[in-house]
Amino acid sequence: MIKRLIDSNEGCIASDRITVDGCKVGFMYREEPYQNGNPDSGWRFMAGDKSDEYMNNPANHSVYQLNTICNYVNDIIPLLNSAPGTGYIRDENGKLVLDEEWEEPEN
């Protein structure tokens, strides 16, 4: 059962490695939210262990409410107020830390 962990109805994109395979978020970043009439948070969540081929296949990703992904992996919650252009990676200790080398993809 999904619990209300955050007060947001915004959406996000997550890979199947998280929502289907049960992996933790290994990499997450926030881009400027899409302005297409749907509430988008700008957050994108991945396990961080897949090839470019996997990542480039839209069938491996879906749109979810941000709260749903928080129910899968709640250690992302303290990071959700980060500005667009911010990325986090899970370090060798299992903690999500700022990824200072990440650059926002160009649209």
C-alpha cells in the first residue's frame, strides 16, 4: 500500500530497475520540469547500473507520482528540494551524495 510520505502530486520518471526489479536509486537528477500541462517535478530516478542501450529504450522507464517513488526508496526525500541541475549518486557506503561531475543533459 502506498503511503502519503510527501505533500506533492508532481510526477517523475523512474526506470524499471527501481519499480519492477526493486533496486535502490543509484543515480537521480533534477532537470527543469516539463511544462506540458501535467505536474512534473523534474526528478529522474535510475538504479545507475544499466547500459546506454537500456537507458535509451523508453519502454524501460515510466512516469510515476513522486510520492510513489518515495515509497520505494525513502532516503531520497531529504534531497527533493534540490534545484534543477542537481544530481546525486549512491556512494560506496550506500549514501546518496552530490554528484559534482554530473552535467544536465541538453534537450
